[in-house]
Amino acid sequence: MAVKLPIYLDYQATTPIDQRVLEAMMPYLTTHFGNPHSSEHSFGWQTEAVVEIARKQVAELIGAHESEIIFTSGATESNNIAIKGTAYGAYPKRNHIITVKTEHECLLASANSLESSGFDVTYLSISDEGLIDLKELEFVISDKTSLVSVMAVNNEIGTIQNLQRIGEICLSKNVLFHSDAAQAVGKIPLDVDKMNIDIMSISGHKIYGPKGIGALYVRKGTRVIPLFDGGGQEKGLRSGTLSPALCAGIGKACELAGQDMQKDQAHVDELSSLLIDKLSSGLDNASINGGIGKRYFGNLNLKFSGVKSDLLVADLKDIAISTGSACSSAKARSSYVLSALGLSENEIASSVRIGIGRMTTVEEIEYAADHIIKCVKNLL
């Protein structure tokens, strides 16, 4: 079978929209255009109905109740509301939050903003496998701690944290637990009750849905201060007119993710193994950054010793891979995630991220592996 070029292997940056998601969105971009907050006529009723269906679809994927789902513009907004909103909600009685050095940049920026406002923030280190030390987490929680925030699946290295154990620790210490699950929702099983997660951030375009829509799960009774004022939509936590089409999109994406998760995971695992095997047999300078055991294999951060990753990416003209997070790729600095893993500057400069997803084919992986091997050898 001929391979259609270019090949997309950057699924952590974004995912292609699933055709079934697009079909679910189309009526609300055309015929059903009403404002979902207009309660006086059928145009508003139609779109309000699809928003509430979407809310239920998101909730069911993570084991939540639909009333606990707030729609946002994406995971960046969700993370900002989660971190700042809970911190200010607990202030001044509690003025300390705990997070991890390898969190997404938007979350770290939110934590830095709180520090500049007088809050105390603890940044946990990670092991060479990308995992936090659970004993360290227990030790640093104090009676001033309001929130612990730990990413479910790291966006650069794919490490899966022990969410259930972290949730148990937070529950025992009477501290809220937030998880940025943008890279985890729909890819690994998540249950907010079993994992004792109080707040969770979700992104539409990471699960084959549209860009510009996300969600925030907020456990009933959790105190969160809104970041801006408006008409009081979304229980006052996120004012502004919702897009029925985008809500329909993220809802359908979550429904499909729940239905197809096992199939998607088996597909991704098979293609990841194929890629790793081909690269390992064709090169003696290729290795995986981060641990093998606790990771999502659709995210492979690979090091090719002696090769500059920017040159490799440039040479692979028909294969879309990246040198790190899409959200910080415009900034001329090395990956703080790989640095936290203990990699040297030279090792970081030799690393690339390859993302595999639902639409990736065996033929694409075989083609990509052959061309990566060829380009790496040419650059040595």
C-alpha cells in the first residue's frame, strides 16, 4: 500500500478531528445556530439540549456527574481556573499549593503567578522514570496546603503518575487534588471517585475533537473562585456564551473515546512496539527517555545520541514529529521536562517526541522508521 505524505506523528500537539465528531458538530454550525442561553424560544432550547448532552458525555468518560462539568476554551483555561480559583478560594486560611516541576507550562505559569501574589508553592522533583516521590509528597503537605496538582500523563514523555495513590494521600490530608488530564482523558481509564480527584482539566483537541473547547471537572462542594465576571454561565465559574458546535464536538469525542479506548490502546501499543523494534534493530544510538513501565506508549520521547534533533526534524520533511511541547516550541530554550529527568543539554538536544494515534497506520510507521534510520545515520 502506498503511503500518503506527509505523515502526521505529533499527536501530543493535537489530534485530527474524527469524522464522526465533525458530523455531530455540523448541525450546530448551520441549522441549529441558537444561543444555548436563550430560554425563551426553540432555537435556544435546541442548542441548550446538545450542550447538556455533551456535558453528560464528558462526565461519563471520567466517572463524574454531569452537574460537575464546566465547559471552558481548553485545558489552559481549565488549569488556570483550577489552580488560581482553588488557591484564592482557600485563602487566607491556606496559602500553600504543591505541583511538579514537569507540569505543562500553563500550569507552572499559574503557580508562578500565585507565588508573585504571596502564595507558597512547592515544586516536586521526578525520578529518572518521570515519577514523583509519593513519600516526598506526603512530607511536604502541611495544614497550610490547599491543593496538590499532578499531571496524569506528561505531554512530553508520556509518564503516567499513580493518580489513585496521590488521591488517597490528598484525601487523608484533607487537601484538594487537581490533575491536568489533557493527555490522559480518553487514552487511559480514569475515574474521579476511585482516584479521589477533586478537579480535572480536559482538552477537546487532544481526543480527536475540535480546538477551542475544553472542560473542567469540579467535584460538588469544592470552592473555586471564578477568574472573570460576566453573565454567570457555567455556574458562575466560566461566564460567556458557549458554542453548541464545540460542546457537541467534545461530547462526541468523549463518547467515542469511551467506546474505542481498548481498541485505540491496542492499536497504539502495537504501532509503538513496531516503531521501537525497527529503530532498535536499525540503530545503536536510539533510546527512550523516561521509564518503560509507567507510560502511555502513544507518546515516545526518543534520544538519538550524537544527532541534533532540530536537524533531524528538518531532514524528515514528510514526517511531522517535534522536539518537544508545542506550547513552548517557539521559545529558544531546552526542555525543562527532560532536564528534570536528569538529561544533559547534549542529550536534550538529541531528543525528539513521536506521537502515535487513532489514525496512524502500520504503513506510516514502517515508512517513518525507515526514513528516521536513514536520516540519523546521515547526520552521525
